[in-house]
Amino acid sequence: EAGVAQSPRYKIIEKRQSVAFWCNPISGHATLYWYQQILGQGPKLLIQFQNNGVVDDSQLPKDRFSAERLKGVDSTLKIQPAKLEDSAVYLCASSLPPQETQYFGPGTRLLVL
Amino acid sequence: AQSVTQLGSHVSVSEGALVLLRCNYSSSVPPYLFWYVQYPNQGLQLLLKYTTGATLVKGINGFEAEFKKSETSFHLTKPSAHMSDAAEYFCAVSRSSGYNKLIFGAGTRLAVHP
């Protein structure tokens, strides 16, 4: 079974630029999550989708971050404009029903200069 | 509200020694508890989880954890450390009903020396 795919793996941008990350969950997983992991900290949930609907985006900085899940499968997370403090690893995860185990992708490491 | 505290950001053990990584949680509802491992430049991999039933949970790579409700703890142990166990370990809690947002601790970096 293929795992959660993410791209790109690494990204370096200047502050105030925009960036987008892509995630392809495990086939058949209805629930998709985006986490932000700042160096030295545990991951923090940014947004959770159930199929293509948002069920929790309480910690998403909506003035600069946006996310969508196309047709309930792939998802894109965008930052516009980026700030220095957005430097982090962005992890995508997916699960079957929400109560099941979350499977994580390898992450996208973002550095904002 | 839920939270997780991992005691000790860095733990160092000798190869063959006992590994003990501490995790305490706070939850107003019955929790689900998880341990994940993260190797450098990789995503998180589930080691084990507690949902209901037996409080001693066995996971992959010889790890196990015990859910102690009275102590609000879920410590991770392994009888004999191997060099390949060197990684970062995260304890997490979620609700046992509804949408299961994972709340992670800050992590413990485990070093194993010869």
C-alpha cells in the first residue's frame, strides 16, 4: 500500500513570497490533516478535512494560510505572504474514519529567508 | 482541553540498557494515547496506541507502553536499547469520540551510545 505522498520535500523562499505544498493521501482515506512542526516542537494541527469539507481549522492563520482538498482526495496548502516564523516542516497525514490511526507523509521542509 | 507533557527533551542511554520515555497527559474526556517515532528528515511513524481495553500496549520494534489512568501517564519503555532506536519520540493524545485532532508533546530525543 502506497503511503502519504508530499511534494516538494524542501523549499526555500524569501519572506513575503508565496508557496504551495501538495499532499496525496493513502487511497480511500477520507480524513486528511495538515500539521505544522516548528523546530524543537511537536506537530500542531493546522486544518483537518473530512472528504472535501473542513472540520477543524481553528489554528490555521487564515490571513495568510489557505488549504483546499480537491474532490476529497489531494490537498494543497498555501502560504501567502510567507513570514520568517513560517519556517517549519509541514506534515500531511490521512486516516480512514477520524478515529483511526493517522499515517504521516515525509513532510515538506520550508525555510523562509 | 487536552495537553501532553513529555519529561526530558533529551534522553541518553547505553546500547542494551532500558529505555524509559515519560509522557503525562491531561484530558477532560477518555483519551486515546499514541507514541510516534520520527527519524531525521522523515515523517512520523506510529509505534503504538491505546484506545480501550488492555492497559499494557505492545508496539513495533520491541516498545511497549502502559496506560495508567490514576497517574495520567503513558510512559514508553523498551527493555534493551539498540543503536537504531536513536530518534525523536512524540507522545500524543486525542479524544475518544468525535474528530480526533492529535495533540502532541514537545518530543524527546533519544540518543543511544555504544
